[in-house]
Amino acid sequence: MNVLSRPKFANKLALRGDNVRETVDGYAALTEVVIVTEIEPIVVEDPDDDACAIAAEVSYIISGDRDLLNLLTHGSIQIVTAAQFIAIRRESFGVEK
């Protein structure tokens, strides 16, 4: 919630008629809790993100963080922007823009 509460995100949510709490609650309904064990971080500046992704065995990390995006991949995990992920999902479902 801390990140979404930042003015640049909260203002965008407000323009859509959403608020931080509703957005977080909506995404929380789609999540699975993963217990993270000690994992050597791949991004020293922000080790929590990659440790969670590795522990959860995800296919994608969706981020705006340049440190992560510059890596492109970690093992079998693709590191993409939100726009890239939407394009990937549309393509996989055969949906045009």
C-alpha cells in the first residue's frame, strides 16, 4: 500500500474512480501467500522483490524498476513492464489491441 499511496499512483487511481484500499483488496483476492526462505538476491538494491518471485516460482516479474528491467530475465523468470505483460497476455489469448 505504501507504493500505491504515493501521489503519482494515488492520483492515477483517483482519476479512474478507484482508491488505494480497493485496489489492494482487489489484487489481494488474486494472490497466494508464499513463505520466503533465505535466497541470495539478484538485485542488491531491492532484494525483497526477486526473493519473493523466486520462492513463488513465478513466470514473470512485472515492474517499473529499472534495476530489474535491465536484467530482462532471471533463470526462467521474464522481467517485464506492465505494458509488456499486457501485450504478452493479449497475444497468448489471441486478443487484438
